[in-house]
Amino acid sequence: MELGTLAAIWRYPVKSLAAEPLTHTAIEEAGIPGDRVSALFAGEGHARAGKTYEGIHDDRLHLWKRAEDAVADAERRGVQLAERSGEGPYHFSLPISLIFDRWIAQVESSIGEKLDPRRWRPNLVARAAPTFKLSEEDLIGKDITLGTVVLRVVKPIKRCVVPSYDLTGGPPTPEVQNYVVRKRANVMGVYCAVESSGHAQTGDAVIYRA
């Protein structure tokens, strides 16, 4: 059954920093090559010293594409950070996150505002077919094919405050988090494992394999 089409591909070279759009990519067992290959770590004197410093700890990280700019911005605010690579990828859970525009539309309808899918920091955004009525829970344990890639949907994504951040640095939209918590059991999108590596590009059909 065709669930929709692949509308966008995003990777995040540095965890919690700005997304990089792709029109096509390999998808390997470890995910999209170049995705979250480095991360920022808090320095001495911070409550998270020696641990990753992420969007949930700082509402400005997503504004920067380069680690050095995020580090400099944090230093101006008195936070010491350092980029670290070579131990990743630094995924939040599983290597691929997927979200359907139909799920985002539920939030948009409630708050009366169009929302950029990047608020949810997905790797893959799918444009749902007109007949699409599935929830995240409906997809758990199922296989999804896009291009020559087969993904196994493993679990729903529990959300934190990050989707309420404005992508341009403006005031947050707490209504986003409030809706997701109250009406969607704090779930938006799914985490996937890669069952079969391959290649995907925007426009590929997203096919549910029963």
C-alpha cells in the first residue's frame, strides 16, 4: 500500500545544529552518511560537563550550521562548548526519523499556524496520500520501502520542548508542545532501523509492507 511520497530529506552534520537539505542520499545501516557525525559537549563548570549539549539545553543551537559559530555564540553567553567527532554518529535513538505531513497538519489545525517540518528535526518527511489515516502506533513493527531502502519502524518519537522553538530565533510557540502533549500523548513521528541499505530521493513512493 502506498502511504505517500518522500517530500524532503534532511541530515544534521552536527547534532542539534541546523539541517542540511538533500534531494537524494544513500541510507545505510548507520543512517544517512554525514548525519550527526559530530556533537557539542559542555565544558567544565556546566551541569552537563563532559556530556552532549543539545537543543533541549539551548534554544539557539538550531540557528547555526557550523559548530564554530554555535560554540562562539555559546561562549558569548558564558557557556563553554567543544565539538567532538569520531565517536558517532550521535543519534538520539535509532538512525532514521520519519514524519508524515498529515501528523504535522493536526498541530497546525489546532494552533492556526503553518509549521516548518524542521521543527521536529526529521531525517525524512513524507507527504501523505489522500487515503492515509495511520498513526505512529499503527506503523510500529512494520516495514516501509522508499527507493531501494527498506526501513523497519521501531518506536514512536517522544517529544521535548525543541519543536516549540522558532527556526529563525523568534519567540517560541509553546502551543506546539502543549498540543502534542495533550492530544498526541507527546508523540510525533517514528524512529526507524535500516533493514536493507539502498538509495532514496525526494519523490520516491513510500510503501507500506504488510
